[in-house]
Amino acid sequence: MQLNRSNNPVTAILWQSACFALCFFSFMMTGSMINSRAGELLGPGHVNTIYTIGLICTGAGFLSFSAARKLFANESLRKVIISAVGIVCVVSVCLFLITADMTIFCISAFLALVTCGHIGGCVYYHHAMTFTNSRYMGRATGIGMAVATMIQILIHRFAMQKAVLICGIAVSILLVLYIIFRLPKDWMLDDPLPYSSENRTDIITAAILIAAVALMSLVSGTIDSVITFFDATGRINVYFGVRIFYAVGLLTAGFLSDMLDKKYLSFATACTILLSSASTALLGSTAGAYVGTALMYLYSGFYIIFLTVMFCELAPKSRCPELWAGMGRVVRCLFVALMVTPTMRIYELAGTTALVVISCALSILLLVVLIYYIVRFDRKEPEPQPEELSQEQLMQRFAESFSLTPRETEVLERLLSTEDGVQEIADSLFISRRVLQRYIASVYEKTGTKSRIGLFQIFTKYISEQK
């Protein structure tokens, strides 16, 4: 196994983009086909109800991944669980696509979304831990999601046969599981060490991000249910030309998020909020609905990248990274679900004017939150440098210079500061000897050494250069 393949930025981007693209594609195709089948079996009037329950199921699926990791600490058992979830997901997709029974459809559809959410929580967690302190997270996320969107457009345009859909989703889910198990880093199956003890700062940041994503979701929800209904009734088709704007938004926001410590992403997301109000105002006519949908998709691209990247960046610095990595998705699912039924009723009773007023009011609140976030957290403040670094600080900087992960840093500290053997170190870290050997091999690979003595020599040289 080539442990150094994850050290190459290009390789990391390709692998994570592939994993994200496959996961995102599976999720989007599953959701769109559930809405389509709901329209066929239950009628267009029930599509938004199914959509609302589906959002709640997806959010529950993301939370279930975090809960499963807390409940089951055994590595082998975790592999069995995630594999079983993948199998259940594929079977559920097959059932809701081929069944004509409404009860079986509802059960299998909601189960498919719960399992998709669980797998999504796993992929988001892996994404967050892989790209800790990386400059490439935004691009990996944006490229993966944009590619998935384009594939979805092509399938909806040219290959809407059930066999193609079943095979596409099944292969995607299985490939996601393959990539998760193939990668050398064991974050999926082994608990990482706490990255930071700055819990107060993390809580404040998390609260602001949750508020921002909640408001974004409410803004998005003001038009989401109407467009879903239009698609179900055949008034517009959201999976052809207009959805390209979603890919454009995802790709643009992904690249912007890697610039200037995500300042551009926060600012651009704040600016694109204005598109949501404009898109709501255009729903009165069929032509306007297409333009409004295109603007909504462009805004949604920035919104989805924001909630993904910001929480994935926060996760490794928290005490529960498996929970926080997918928290943006959980918040989105719950708050969009809150808006679907009320906004559809408002549209039926008062038309687009009332929705525009609601969207503008929510957008103003969101702008206030984002501006506060930009001013408080995106501003670079000079930090006083200590005159003399402690041994722990030197070791931390040494680890950062070789892009060691939090777990690899802890292994490095044991190798350099103790004379314990491999088994003793494994016991002290509460991991298996085999997993520890992977980490040691990765540390040697990244530092360019071949033994513990060589590692000590290069660290001693590093200390002398810092004085």
C-alpha cells in the first residue's frame, strides 16, 4: 500500500473529489428519483410531503453515523456496520424504483435516505480529517460536487431507464465504500485524538456557523418547495439546462473558498444571497420560473459549499469531529424541512409577493450574521511570537512541517520522547498494533526516514535549526 499517495496534493484532490462526487451523486439521484416516483405513485400534491420527510430522514442519517461511532469502538464492527448500511441502501433504492405499492415505496425511500445520510456522514468525516490544515479542501469539494451534478444532468437527459439508475447508484455506493476502506488513513475506523483544547472559541464559531446555515436554509426553503412542486407537475424541468448553474456555483465557490483563508467564500456567499430574493420574484411565469430556478441554483452552489467547507474545517478542532463534519447538512435538512409546507401554502394563498418579503427579511438577518462572522473570524490579527519555544511546541511545529495528522503527531511524540516498544505505544494510545504500525510507516514516509533512530536524528537537526 502506497502510504505517500495521500501526501501529494494532486492525488489527494483526485481521491477526495472522486469520493465526494460519488457520494453526492448517489444522494442527489436518490432524492430526485424518490420525488419522481412519489409523483407517479401518490400524485404531485404529495411530493412536498415526501420531500419534507425525506429531508428529516437524511439529517437523521448523518447523525446516526456520529452515534454509531460513539456506541461501537471496535474497528472490525465498524467495518461491518458501514458495509451493512451500504447494502441496505442499495436494496432500498432497488425497492422504491420497482415497487408499485405505496407502503413499500415510502418505507424503502425513507430507509434509502437514512442510509445515504449515514454514508454521507462517513464521507464528510473522512473529508474533514483528510484535509485538516489543507489549502485544497474547497477545490476538492467543489470539483467533486460539480462533476456529480453534471453526471446527474446527463443521466436525466439521456438515460432515465430504471436499470441504469439502479446500477448507477449501486456502483456509486459500493465505490464510496471501497475508497473509504482503501485509503491508508484510519479515521473512519479509529478515533482521532483531540486536535484542539480551545473549546470556547470552537463553540462560538460553531454557534455562528449554525445560525448562518440555518438562515441560508430558510432562505433556500422559501423557493425550494415551489420549484419542487413545479417540477412534479411538469411546469418546469429542473434537471436539464438550468441545473448547470448549480455546477457553476459549486465550482466557483469551491475555488474561492481556498483563497485568503475563506474570506472570499464568506463575502461571495453574502453577495449571492441577493439572488435568492430575485429568484423568488420571478416565479410568476413559466419563463420567469426557469430564470428564477437558475439563480436559485447559482446561490445554492455557494450555500452548499459554505456549509460543507466551513464545518469540515471546524470538525478536526472539535471534540467530536464525526458529528461536526456533517453538521451543516443536518442543519440544512431540518430547516429546509421546516419551510417546505408553510411556504407552499403561502404561495398558494398570497403568491410570490409574500415569499419575496419573507426572503428579503431572512436575507437581511443572514447578511448581519455573515458580516459579523467575516469581521470577527476572517480578520487576520498579528499574534505575538514567543521568544523561546518549548519542547512540545517544537515537536508540534516539526509535525506541521511534514503535514502530520493529529494522530500521527501523537505517535511521533511517543516515538521521540519515550523508549516504549511498538506494543507499549499501541496500548497507551488504545489502538491495535497493526494500526499503530500503519501510523509509524506513514510518519517515516512523510519525514523521509527509515527508522526510529533516523527520526530522532532529523528531529534533533530541526531543533538546532530553530535556535
